Amino acid sequence: MKNYKKFVLAFALTGAVLTGCNNKDSANDDKAEINETTITEQAENTNETDTNEQEEKTSDNDTTSEEIKGVSKDNNIVVDKENQTVTIYTTFNGKFLTESTRHLVVSETGKFGDKPVFVANTPPADFHQALLDIGAKPGDNMTPENAEETTSEGTPLEITAYWDGNKEGTNVNDIVKDSNGKDLDIRFTGNLDRSNEMKTGCLSCLDSCTVGISSNANYPLGSVEKTKTVEFSVDEDKAPEDGTPVALVYTIRG
């Protein structure tokens, strides 16, 4: 009888040990499964984040390299000698939807890069050479001594603006308005030496200028800021949105 009881007790202990082992193995299996699920989810989340970041970078790159009329931020000027045009890449500055300025186009490489309606990427010297290449002649008649009594000379130029959604182009005269009702009379003023000296970055000014590569022959220097003979504003209905990439096409005006 005693032997029988010992046998039963031994059998029970063995069963308990086996059950404990099975439960431990099951717990380990569950834990392993949980860990595996967590790792998988983390990996999927990481991949998703990487994908989103890559898409954002791609989107940013697409915006940066957007091409309009053959120009982009990286390829910021195109010269067409046959059609006598110079096209430059710019960005519209919405600041001047509510403020006045005498600066129409200025290169971001210059000291006045924050002052124009259109911020260009093209240095003044490159723009000057491009106008020479299409056959335009610089006036080179403006000096600090005569600036307030003299107006810009040189080959007359017409400017047309293009941007995404505006493939037909808009004449700059429809975007920038003269308070006296005049169209801009943009001339190839020249001024290369003073431009290199002053480093303002001015490509096109809204009154005659001793530094800008091109400028408006309707008014002598100081007409906007000093004598206030004229004020320039931007027509919001005709202009693109702030920060829009814009291709400006300069054409020799016949």
C-alpha cells in the first residue's frame, strides 16, 4: 500500500513538472510571437516613414528643378539669338502685392535681392552678356551726375511672364501698374561696370538707373522714391501667387 501511495505521488509530481514546462514553453512561444509582431510593425513603420521622407524629398526636388520656357533654378538663363530673346528664371515676390517698389527684377546674388517684384537667379553680368548676344545695344548714358535729369537709353525690350497654368504668357505691363497709366519703357541701359562695382544685383529697374542692366526710360532716377512722381503697384488679379516660379522672356521690341 505504501508503495502504491509513493507511486501515485511520484506520478502527480511528474505531471506537475511537465505541465509547468508546457506552460513555460507556451509563454515563451507567446512572448516570441509578440516580439516578432512588434518587430514587424516597427519595421513596417520605419519603412513607411522612410518612404514618406523620400517622397517629400522627391517633391521638393521636383519643385526646385521645375522647368518653365526652358529655364529652371539650375539652368537659369537661355539665349535665343534667332528669335532675339533672353529668358531668365525668377520667383514672384508677393510682398509687393501690398507694397510699392522701384525694383522690377533683381538677382538673389546681389545686395538688393529682397527688394524686387521678381527675384532672379541670374547674375547681372550674365544677363548683360545675354542681351549683347541677341543683338541689343546698351545705352550706357546714365551717370550719377546726370541721373536725375536723364532717362535711360539703349535697345527697347519687352518682358513677358510665364508660369505653371499660364502657358500663354502675360505682358509685364499687365502685372505691374504705373500710377500715371504708362506702359513700361524698358531699355538695355548697360551699366556693367557700375553693376560690378555696386553689387546690387539689379537686372531691371522701374525708373532710369545708373546701376541696373535695364531700366524704365519713362522716368529719371529718383522719380519713385525721391520726387514721388510715380508709384508702381502689382495687379493681384494678373499676378501669380507668392513664391511662384516665373520665366521672364525679354524680347527686342521693334
